[in-house]
Amino acid sequence: MNNMIEQRCMEKDLVNGGKMNVLTSAEIIPLMIFNEPFRSNSFAVIVVQKGSLVFQNNFVKNTMKAKDVYLVTPGSLCELHEMSDDLEFISMGFKKEYLKEQGVFLNGAEIVHLFSSDLVHKFSLNDDEFEDMVFSLRSLKKKINLPAATPHFKDVIRHSFISVLYEVLIVYSKYRVFIPIKLNRQEELTTNFLNLLSDNFKQEKRVQHYAKELFVTSRHLSQVVKQVTGKTAGEVIDEMIINEAKVLLSSHVMNVAQVADELRFSDQSFFGKFFKKYTGISPSIYRSNSTVAINPPF
């Protein structure tokens, strides 16, 4: 099964291949593995045409429906949860270096703002915007699939790509103005905790450390985090460690001992017991059975 998935990824130019592509749900769904975390390896613009998709991005669960757009940044920790039987979407993915290679020089603040990890990444389109966006993405896909010998092939693709990128930028800028991001005290504390945790979870795994940094008691932090996320601070810490372990193991770049060391466990045995406690299987078995980190869908 894993070999078949990897072969399909190679065919779709998703593994060590192209730096920009447009793919439909029919091409991506066969590659999707659910309830297994992975890190995105590119920027992606996902437009849902029909049905629904539930996925988690950096511990925030999102439900996407028809006419919704979602922006993914490289390195985001993602996990697919469920999809409807009638799900249809189209996605444009591109690597950061593709912009440079094509001489795409958008305003630096614009491109950073568009894909900033600190902003709302999901927004909904009206009917006209939706039709225009899908048409532009389909048009770009057709051009990508033209024979390489087509006159001005690279220039045609380059200009079409820039057009789509500006279209996304314009629509997003419109909606960004009208999306107030207001957090109550509990949500603000939880957000600050998650930001601290994402930067320090390898070195610090104690709730007490984060409570001290946030000037609250451990009990208060856990209570507030549970109110907002449904999980205690300790459970969120363990989940982040487990998800990172899964990503590292399934990438097949490190062996189990190296993963244990990367996550700052005292030894491989302790890491193995910790991992099995939460997953039910040993790190070595998980590593041998998973390739999702090698073949992320975006």
C-alpha cells in the first residue's frame, strides 16, 4: 500500500519534483491518509467546490465547505480528520523558491501577510469570486499540462500563476479587513500557551514551566486550556510531542534513537514507552508502516 502511494506521488510530481502545480481532489484524495500528522512542504491555496473537509492545522480544527478557501504555509503541522463522500476541491501548491525562480516580486509585506501563520487562513467566497477562482485555477492547470514544446510555454505558465496569486491576494485582502480577530481572556491565554509550546516543547515538557512563563498557576492554565480546547495543558503537550514524533518517524530520515534524542528524551527506552502509551504500537513499527510525512498531500 505504501509503495503504491509513493508511486502515485511520484507520478503527480509531489515527491522531490515540481515546485508549482495545480491538482484536483480526484488526484489528491487517493494520497490522503487520515488521522496521521504531517508537515506541509509547500504553500497551498485550497478551494472547496463541493462537500466538506475537516482537518487540523497547527492544533486548530477547521471545517471547510463549498466556496471556502484555505491557505496553507510550509512547515504547518496538519492532520486530516474526515471528508464527505461528495468532496471536490482544487488546489494550487508552490514552493518558496518557485517565486524567486520565476522572478515573481510581489510586495514583500503582501506575500508574507497573505501566508502569515498569525492570521486567519480560511475565508468564504461569494458566487462570482468562487467561479472566477475555480476558472483561473482550472485554466492554470490546463496550461501546465500543455506540451513542453508549446511556444512560450514557461512564460504562459508564469503569467497565469502570477494572475492566480494576485487574485487570491486581492480577495483575501478584502475579507481580511472585515474579519475581526477578537479573543477573550481564556482564548488569549490558550493562544499564548500554544505559541510558547510550539517553540519549546522539545526542551520543556512540564506544565509548570509554561504556567510560570505566562504568570499563572499550573492549575489555572490547565483549566483554561481545557475550557478552550477540550484538553488539559498536559494533554496538549503530550499530543504535540506525539505528533512531532510521528512526523519524524514517518519521514524515514531519522531512526528511533535519533528521534528520541531530537525530542530530548533521556533514552530510547523511555521514548518507546511514552510513544506506545499514546499510540498502542512501538515507534519502530509505526516508522515501518507510515509514509505520510514523505508524501504530504500539500
